[in-house]
Amino acid sequence: MAQELGNIRGRKVISADALEIGEVVDIVVETVAWRVESLQVKVRKDAAEKIGVSRGVLRGGTFNLPVELIQSVGDSIVLSASSTELRNSLVQAKHAAAGK
């Protein structure tokens, strides 16, 4: 099913264990193959610590959510990963980026 990119922004992101992670603020597209790589998510204050995303005092933290972790897209975006699995995925991505 196709979705218009503008319609994805603002949708809630919910983990497999029903934690509301935050909302989509942008979309990251790989421009060679024109494929969506990830969604940029503004994390909720109560979810930030649980998934290991830092937040500023005056601004919310964001992270890139790989599309591979998305189970379904409807009124909200439901992940196939629990909040713990998401945290582990983000830590692995951070270590991989630091190793480059």
C-alpha cells in the first residue's frame, strides 16, 4: 500500500510492547535508489530514557528509526520491536557509526 510522505509526518510511533515512542517529524531518503531508509522520530520525554535517546533541556531528542523495524503503518506506526529491542538497535547503530 502506498502512502504519501507528507501524510506520515505527525503520526505516533508505538513499540511492540505498546510504549508510545514519539512522532514522525521527517523522512530520510537514500537518493541513489530513491528508497526510504528511516523515519526521523521526535521522542517523548517519558520514552527517551527507556530507549536511550538523549534530550536537551529545551528541546526534544530525535533519532532515525530504520524502516526495517516498522510492522505496520496506519493511523499510527507500529513497530515490530519492543522498546528494549529498539534501544539495543539504536546502541548498535551508534557503535557502528562510531567505528566508521
